[in-house]
Amino acid sequence: MIQVFAFYLFACIMIGAAALTIFARNPVHSVLWLIVAFFNAGGLMILLGAEFIAMLLVIVYVGAVAVLFLFVVMMLNIDFAELRAGFVSYLPFGMLIAIVLAAEILLGLGIWSVGPIELAQRAAPVPADIHNIQAIGALLYTRYIFLFEMAGLVLLVAMIGAIVLTHRGRSGVRGQNIDRQNRRRPQDAIVNIAQPVGKGVEL
Amino acid sequence: MDMASLLMTAPELVLSVSGLALLMVAAYAGDGSARLVGWLSIAALAVAGWTLCGTPGHGGEAFDGLYRADAFGAFAKVLIYLAAAVSILVAPRFFATGREIRAEYAILILFACVGMGLMVSAGDMLTLYVGLELNSLASYVLASFMRQDSRSAEAGLKYFVLGALASGILLYGISLLYGFTGSTSYAGIATAMSEDGLSNGELFGLVFVLAGLAFKISAVPFHMWTPDVYEGSPTPVTAFFASAPKVAAMGLTVRVAMEAMGSALDSWQQIVIFVALASILFGAVAAIGQTNIKRLMAYSSINNVGFALVGLAAGTAEGVAAVMSYLAIYVVMTIGSFLCIMQMRDADGRPVEEIASLAGLSQSRKGLAAAFAIFMFSLAGIPPMMGFWAKFLVFDAAVGAGLTGLAAFGIAMSVIGAFYYLKIIKTIYFDEPAAVYAPAGSRIENALMAVAAAVIVLGYLLNPFLDKVSTAAAAALH
């Protein structure tokens, strides 16, 4: 009973939030509604027993992607009124994409009734007795540890690349020098002045 | 995780660890340490190559088949490390004239070598993909390494966008193969394909995977990026692109085709034949009108990939051995040609890329002119040079597998290809002298050029050795 209630709660809020994402006039509100939709999708995933995907949704989509969207929306000065101006001229193309998506959903529903895909040679069987986070972790950190480390190397190269391509030594910037800051004593920085009344401060 | 598996990946470990350590050197010592980092990187490549004598050269499967240490991978890695070392060695002089050489150049090449090592040693689609991405990401950055230069930035951006597209195609193919065979390992895919024939889904996956790989080896019809990227990238980087990643991607393609899809030979053979023919034809015809030597070398590399694929199209162990021999000779020829191209500098020391500026080179720089001629004759496949032997091997393998028509077409097309190589030699020896180049400054470059030229002329002495290692490499695939 409680599952059914939770399902309809998450599902209704998610669809409502998704609709508001599209219809909100203010793009910042759109992103906020999108975050609500992601949270509720996470809830639905927990109901399905896929808690790893639920966490991914919250951590990756809400924590990274949606915040990135928010940054883009707020930092780039995009004129959304202008973007909407071409709505009518793009309508046929938009409808075409909508029809394709609808057809894919119908196709997916049709195939769903056939049953799940049989994976004859799984790398590992789906364990029944442990949570799927544990199962993924066990596989990722044992059998695939080598690739996990190498994927880390890929990220490192991406980081080096970003720095190589964009970093340049600029003159006139004040970098932080912790050592110098720590060596600075009060007597170097503070001066006591016997300030006479009625005269300006000499700096 | 067991130590035995880890030991088999020793070349990658050596390169990764030294890459990280050198990154620290570069971070603290600044760009003044670029030369030091370059020499240390070459030392790291040498050590990584040396480890191949041990278990990493013939150890077998590591990490439950994710990685395979065998003679095939070792052969390809030696070529890759050689090409990488040369492109690190020649970089400082190229960047010396008003450009910035930064220490990250050599480090990025080291990481690219880790990726390429994974590519040729992959026993699983996941290893393949991670290696490919590691190599590609480093390559994108290297292509736009001269960030002040708009052509270099353009090259990097084009390479990145098209490379991402190709990765997408490849991944789609891999996911189809996984979906329809239930496995990502080459062995698992091979078992599923041979057990109950090739299903439609598997066929689609195979086509997409081959299309993605064709992009990486810049074979027609996925070659569009090559001329622009080769022209825009700094010349040492172009030399690197034309040699090491080509070997890695070809090795990868051969391994995937023979090991994972061996039972579907009939299906991929026609694709490989088409791609080989198209590459040979396009590479030969489109190069004729080029005036920029780096663009010409790009078309030349497309052409050469086509010839190498003729060996793969045979689908036999002899064919694989021929591909490996072809790659070895191709790397020497290409590196040699680029060493010559890097000597092309005007009186102020700025690099020149116009073919017309080579006119009358034989009168001012006899040695350079002779080296140029040797490499061009070899690329054209004129008999006394090693380039002829490479082509002979792949055509021999194709005829041995009953693909006589393919071999005949390839031979006919190599005559067209010979035209533009000979045109360069004609410009060098018979045209009115143009402006004189700056004198050669680096003994290292001259020595490397001399060694490469000697290998091309006297390479037949090495033939027994080359035959032995390439046959061993081919035998390692199963």
C-alpha cells in the first residue's frame, strides 16, 4: 500500500515538475524545477530497488549537471525571449522530433512485453543477497580495477590539457605566498600614531 | 588483483608513474625544464620498451582477459615508443623559434603512449575504449599545442569534434555487440559469434565498431579530418600523429578483427576491402594537387593505411604479419620524411611548408636532398627501397588469400601515388633554385635522418629479423 502511495506521489510530482520546467518563463525557475524532477526520479528508482541509480541521479544530475545549467543560465546573458521568437518557424521540425520520440516510447512499450534481454555470458551473475551498490563496487574494485585506474588517468590527462591550453602566466596578479604571510609580524604592519585633534590623518 | 597481472602491464606502469613524476618536475621547475623533461621522458620510453623483453612481452592474459601481454602487443609497442621518442627529441628545436615549448609536451606524449599501449594490448572492448580515449585526449591537446597559432587551435578543435563523433560511433557499436553477444571481452564476442552465426544485431555492431576504428586510422570514408589536422598541428606533433597512433589504431583494428570477429571474416572482409580500395584511390588522387608538404603527407598516410588494410583484408596469419611489417617500415619512412620536413626553414629559421620552396634543394643541401629523395622513393614503393618490400608483403598476402583483383588494383593505384612523390623529387633536383634554407643546426636530427635513410636503403639486411618478429606477432593472435 505504502509503495503504491509513494509511487504516485513521486510520479505526480515529477511529471508536474517536468511540465513546469518547460513552461516556466524564468530560466532559473526552469532549472530549479528540473532539480525537483531529478529528486523525484531518484525516489522512483529507490522504489524499483535501484538505489545506486537513485544516488547517481541525485549526486551527478542534481549536484553537477543541474548546478552547471544554473551557472550557464545565470552567467551567460542569454535572451530567452529572442530564443522563443523562432518558435513558429521551428514548429514543424519540433513536431517531427516529438513524433519520433513518441514512436520510440510506443516501440519500447511493445518490446517491454516480450521480456528482458537475456545476457548469456554475464561478467558476473546478479547477486541476490547484497545491495546493488555493493555488487557494483565489488565488481568495479576487483575485476575492473585496472580500467578504473586507467579512467582516472584519462581524467588526469583532460585536466592537464585544460591547464596547458588555457593557463598563461600573467603579470600584475597578486599570488598568495603563505610563507611570506606567516612571516609577517605585527610590528611590520601596524604603526601607532599620536593623532593630534583637528588635523587630517597622514597616510 | 594479483601481482602477476600488474607485472604484465609494466610498460604502462612505468610510463604512467614517470609521467606523474615528470609532471611534478614540470610544475616546480617551470618551462625551463622542458628539455630535461624531454630527455627523462625518452628514458622512460626506453625503460618501458626494455620491460617488453620480460613477461609483458609474452605473459598472456592479465586482469581476467582485460589486458593481453603478447608478442603482437610488444611489436606494436616498440614501434610506438620509437616514434614517440623521436617526436619528443625533435620538438625543442622546432619550438625554439619564437614559439613556446612547454614541459607538458613530452608528458602528454607519455600519457598518449600509455593509451596506445592499452589499445594494442586490449583483450576487452572496455580496455580498448579507455585506451583510445586516453590517447585521443592527449592528441587533441597536442594538436592545439601552439595555442597562439590559429591554425593549430583550429586543428585541435576539428580533431576534438570529429574524434568525439567517432568515439560515439565506436561506443554505439560496442554497446550493440555487448547487447547481442552478452560480453565485452574479445573471447566472449568471438564465442557468441561463432556459436550461432552472425545475427543482425551483431552485424550492426561490427559495422559501427569498424567505422569508429576507420576514423582513428583515418581511412576513407572517415578521413576528412586528416589533412586539416596534419597541416595545422606543430610539425613534431604531425610526425607523431602520422606514426605512433597510426600503429596503435591499426594494431587495435587487426586485433579486434582477427580475435573478436574472426568467425565473421566474410562480413568484415568486404568492409575492409572497400575501405582499403577507397583509401588507396583517394590518398593517391587527392594528393596530386597539394602545395603544402604536410597536407601531402596526410594524404600519403591515408594512402598507406589503405595498403596496410590490404594485408588485413586477407584475413590470414600471413596477412597480419604483412600488416605488422608494413607498419614497421611505414613508421621509419614517415618519421624520416618528417625529419626532412623539419629541416625546411627559411633564412630566419622559421618553418616553411610549401613544396615549391624545395626547388633546387639539391644544389644547396645535397645531404638533405638525398634523404628526401630516399624517403619519397620509398613511400612511392620504388624497388630498391624498403617501401617496395612492405607493399610486396601485403600484396603477396592478398594474393595468397585469393584476393588477386584487390592486389592488382592496389598495384595500379600505387603507380598513380608514385606521381606526386616523384614530383617532389623532380622539384628538388631539376627545378630552378628557390630561396636557400637555413643551415642544419642539430646533429641529433641529422643523425636520426641518416639512420632512417640507412634503414630504408639497407633494410633488406634486417629482413630475417623483421620476418621473425612479425610472424611471431601474427601467431600471438588467435
